[in-house]
Amino acid sequence: MIGLPANRLFCLVLLFLFVPAAVCGAPVTRTLSTAEPGAGEVFEVSLSIDGIALGGVVETLPAGYAFAGTDHPDDRVLVRGQKIGFTVMDDTAITYSVTAPASGSGDIAGTWEDFLGETDGEVAASHVAVDGIETAAESGGEKPAAQEAAPQFAVVAAAAALLIAGWGGRR
Amino acid sequence: MNRWYLLALLLVLAVPASAAEGIPGDADADGTLTRAEYASAALAYLDAAYMNGAGELDRDGIRDAAWVYARWDGKPREVVDSTGRTVTLYRPLRRVVTFSGESLETLRSLGFDMDKIIAVDKYSHEKSIFFPECREKVNVGSIWSPDMEKVLSVRPDTVILYATISTAACDDIQKRLEASSPGIRVLRFDCFKPATYAGEIRTIASIIDETERGEEFASFYGSTMDRIRDGTAGIPDDEKTRVYFEYWFDYTTVAASAGYNEKTELAGGKNPFAVGTTEYPVVDPEAIIVADPQVVVKLAGQGLAIGGYAGHDPAALAAIRSALFERPGWSRISAVKDDRVHVIHSDILGGAQHFIGTAYLAKWFYPDRFADLDPHAVHQRYLTEFQGIDFDLASQGTFAYP
């Protein structure tokens, strides 16, 4: 550890701890146009798909939230209650719309399968809450908000660590 | 439970797993899985698997459909095995039983997912150093004594047998499988013959959709064999190196019909005993002295269980060689006088690795012509690059001496 300041080392440790958790992982990731829609507002859910030639994604919406449409071809979409199934055929993105209820919060959960790669996994849950208001009944048993914020926190922490590391180096 | 009832029950259980003819998801059964059919099948699968709906295909079914759609252009794949029989594949290989260690080894060379090998022959099962992943697999016996109950109990979709050796035994297994479970695909390959191995590599690679890897491996194999063929081409018959090749047992040699003779001749050797119909004839000790071989090759292996992958014991091979020097009258043989007596293990001469052993033979027969050929390096590359096993020839195994 020649000439490596302690604060810089600490920041690098932070970087190694958080960046892999934030950037590595599932071939399917989800982003929301908003995590705090207004009552009855239609918001967009985008699934980014990396490396699945033939497979499928099944999304599960929280109670009260309703599927409102998608840009995915009709013959490759199936809606059954709160679940929406999409077949993946060389797609890199799927976007669908959801109508928020008058109130309520919960997680959008997802599962993916890569039929050719013979692998499967979960799409990290995305938390939504009408007007940002948590409703205990609907989010009961789901992951705490702090845990949901982990990916965003990881990115912020990593960026901060990089900045501080650079600062430490200059000193 | 009565043994016959048990077998009958196994037959009934085995059929549904394997007998499904036709491409999974091919709704109109016209022999082509179209984009729309595949999409519909995939959606039905997701519905059944995750959405409390109904669908015909299970997870293996949709994975097979995806394979056929993506890799076989939605059509069945027809392959011609080494018996000349055309086999139509509607699904990829998923649950394979192999009675041939050579085919098993070739599948591994081609990067086949060894988890999909669900049972192996007893010899491969015993080779725990070379086939460590087979230790826990089901042992189905040998082609001469197959355990058909076990074969059926593992519900294979494919069984691999030899093509041109032990044909009666392999024919019998095939007939029993076809009679009981017509959906089980029987494929027959040798994977040990220089004349056909390169073609078999490509055919098997095509079956498992590893054509690029197949070309790479066939090229690696072919480069060694071509080097040997080119190096011995044009040597007049009367200038070829006279070789006495001794089988595992003393004074037992190999005749024209034996595979070891083929490799001896490929390496440019002239076998004075390559006559007659017996594969492994016993020779008169005096006849060997009269033939005056320039090189003597002694085979170690199953009948002379020393060395190979199972043991690092150069001293044992050296002892075998020393014993040859002590044989009555052998001091008059050119090979002994010129110190050209060698021991080779059947692991690298008798099966899929015959190209490695043949390279050793060529180098022993014509050291000048093959000065740049390094069989040891070829062997290590094969193990590391194609077999993918952690085996260091510097400290493990004994295959050739000196």
C-alpha cells in the first residue's frame, strides 16, 4: 500500500463493495417513468433485456394497479389478473403502461427465463406508491423501502466514493 | 416385486418421456416450427408456469422448442450415424445414455453439457480420473451385459452405441430399445477409427449444434493425423521401419484386422505379422528374432494394468521395457541393439486419443522425419483445451516410455 492515503483506500473499498452490487446481475432490469404516480395516472414500465435471444418475462403488478397496454406485439403478450407475460424473441426492450389506483403501494415483481441459455431468475422488484404514500396493507410483507432504495444508494455511494478518492489523491 | 413386472412398469414409464415424436410446439404438426407457433408455445408455457394458466409444454419442452427454432431453423435435424442410418431429431439431446466411452469423450471434446449425460457404461464409470463427472452417474453396464432396467429407469431420450464393433451386442440393445420405447433415439458411432473419426466429430458437433467447436477440434485432430500421413508418405515399402507390436500379453501381436495395426501402419511401420485373420495372434518367439524388428512397441493398459490416467508410474513402464531386453535371444534383435524398444499405454492409442499414440509411434519409427512433432504437447493441449480437465502430464499419468 505504498503512498495510498487511508481515506482514499476507504473510498476504494466502498467502491468495490457497492459497484458490483449495483451494476452486475440479471439480464432483465426494470425502470419506471415514475415510482410515485398520481391517482389514476398512467405510467410507463420499461424492461431492458440483455442477452436473451429466446425467453420470457412475467411481471406481477401490485394489487389495484392495472395493465394499460404495451408496445410489444399482441401475439407475444398475455395478461391474466395482475400478471403479464411477455415472450422474448431477440428483444432488447419491452415497454408497457400501468394505470395507478386511487391509492396504494407495492412492488412490481418479475421473473425471467432464458430458454436457450437454460437459466432463469428474478427481475429486481420496483416499488411504486400513489403520490408517494405508503399503504401498509398493500405493501405488507414486502421489502422495506430502505432495501428498495439500495440500487440507487449504491450508485450514489459509488459516485461519491470516486469523487472522494480523486480528492484524496490530489491531496 | 416380480422382475418382469418391474421391467414392464419401467417401459411404460419410459415411453412418455421420450416418445414424443415431432417438434415441441409445432401446433399443426407439419414438421416446421414457425415463428408464430413458437411464440404461441412460449406464451402458453409462461401462462402455465407462472400465471396459473394452462399450457402443454413443460420447461424442457419449451427449451427444446427454442433450440429447434433458433438453431435448427424450426425444422427437424437429420443425421446419418456411422452405421449409415438416418436418424431424425425433433429435439436436442437432453437425457443421454452412452455405452461408448469414445463417444462420451468426443461429446466432452465438443463442449457438450455433461450434465445431460445421465448414465454411462461401466468402463467410463470406472475411469474416475479421466471422467470425474461420471463418478455419480448411473452405471448401465457394458454392451455385452447391459442393465436395461437401469437404462429405462433414467428415461433417456438418446442412447449411444458403437457402430462397427461388437455389432451383435449393440444391435441387440438397439432392437430392445426400439421395441420397448420407440421414442428413444439410438445413435451409433465408433469415435476411435482414424478413417472415420474426423467425420464423426463433425456429425456429432452438428447434432449438438457445436459446429464451430467441431471444426476447431476436427482441425486439431486432423493436423496431427495429416502431419503423420504427410511425414510417412512416399516411403517405399522395403524402406519402412519393421515393427514388432506386442499386445498386453507376452508374445501376442496384432494382425492386419486389429486397430493397433492400422495405427502402426499409419505411422509408417511395417508389421511382419500383419497376416491371418486372428486379430491378436500369438507368435513363435523365434519368429520375432527372425523378423528382426527395428522397433519394438509394447502395449500397456487393461490387460497389463500399469500407467495410463490411473497412475503416474514411469518406473513400472521402465520395468516392462527392461524385461523385454531380458527375453531369450532378444539381444540379437536390431530394436534391442539400437535401444528402440518402447512402451505405450492403450489410453492414448486405442480410443478417441489414438492420434496422440500414433504421433508417438511415428516419432519412434522416424525420429528424423518427425523431429518437430511433440506428442506430449499435443496430448497436454488435448486435455486442457478440449477435454477441459485439470491434468498435468508432467506429474500425472504415464503413457509412453521412454
